[in-house]
Amino acid sequence: ERGEDTGPLGYYILGARFSRTDEQGRVTSRIFAERLDELPDDQRLQLTGVKIEHHPADDAAWSISAATATSAKDVSQLDLLGNVEVRSTPADGSGPWMIHSDALNFWPQTSKAESRTRVQARIGDWKFDAVGLRMDLKGETLELESEVHGTLLP
């Protein structure tokens, strides 16, 4: 039984999957969640056990994982929280990029991400610590915003 003051019921999905395609209909990214809960009062989604695979046709592949995320219902922006890891899989044999943070905002349509929290980045043998970053996964660019400290090995 539900009381009178109870808000609208939402739905949940175990093993949720979303796919995004390019103009030619090729799948360019997939979003997986162990559990997805609708938050009807907020018009948002809550995802748990999140993994994003980004596989553009001619670019390096990327994966992003996090403990949780919230999103608009159209999945246009994911606000990832908890043990966020971004990892590249370069096709040209160069060293992978690995980014760690507690929080990251990701826009699947544009393949851009940003964080305002402390981040650790490893690009090949280079290691950086910073506060805040902006990334373009398609363009393979990374901007570290402040308090940047790094180790560059030959």
C-alpha cells in the first residue's frame, strides 16, 4: 500500500544498455549499468555500476567506468561519481591514457568530459596530478586546469 504523500513510482532495469550511433548507423558508444533507477520527481536516471565504451570508426577507443552516475532521461549528460576511471586503447601502438578522479561529467554526443575535482593522469610514461580537467575523446586532447604537478620520463 502507498500513502497519500508518496511520490510517483519509477521503474528500474537490471543490466541496462544504451547505444549511440554515428550518421552511417555504426555504433560509436555503449553505456552499460548494472542497475538503472528512474527518479521520476527529478526527471533523472540513477545508474549503478557504470561502464561506457566509446568506439568511433576512425579514432582510438576509450572506456569510462564509475561506481554511480546520474543522467537526464535522454542520457545527454552523465554525472559520474566514485572511482571514475577513463582509459584509452590506442590503435597506433602508443601508450594508453589513464585518468582517475572522484567525479566527472561526460557528454556522449560530443565525446567531451570535464572534472572540477582532483585528477591523476597517466599518458604513456608521463604522470600528472591536477585539480580539474577538460577532455575531448574524439580529438584526443586533455587540458589540466590548476595545481598541475607532473613527472616526465624520457
